[in-house]
Amino acid sequence: MNGHIQDNNKKEIWLWYRRLEHLSFGYLEKLFPSLFYKYNISDFICETCVMAKNHCVVFPLSNKKIDFPFSLIHTDVWGPTPQSTHNGKK
């Protein structure tokens, strides 16, 4: 029966995780300590969050000065997609 309670706690942790829009498990543990009494936050890994937090290459430092707003714009450019659309464009 104790294993059943643990399974329910784990399901409830994931439920609150999704309800609170992927709040860190550390904060969830502070909000719901009774759910984590048999778990360590390292037992929970959200693959979506891991992928979303991948770091991109940073822009090189620049010593360019601008005279007015928006005369120099930085953008994050994503390279060609590996999959083609239905009309063959990338």
C-alpha cells in the first residue's frame, strides 16, 4: 500500500508541475513538502524544460556606438530547418 501512496504522490507532483507551468521542482518541494517526503527533486526531470534551456551561441562583443534607438538591432537567427514544408521550401 505504501508504494501506491508514493505513486499517487509522484502523479500529484507532476500534476502540480504542469498546473504551475513548469515551476522548478525545488519550489514545488517548498510549496508541497508532504508530497516530496520520499522523493528527491533530482528524481524529476522534464525533458521539455531541459531542451528549452539549451544555450545558444552568444553574439560577439561589439564596440559600435549608436546615435539613435534601433539603428543597431540584434537578432537571434535560426538556421535552415532540417525538414521541408509541403511545398519543398525550408
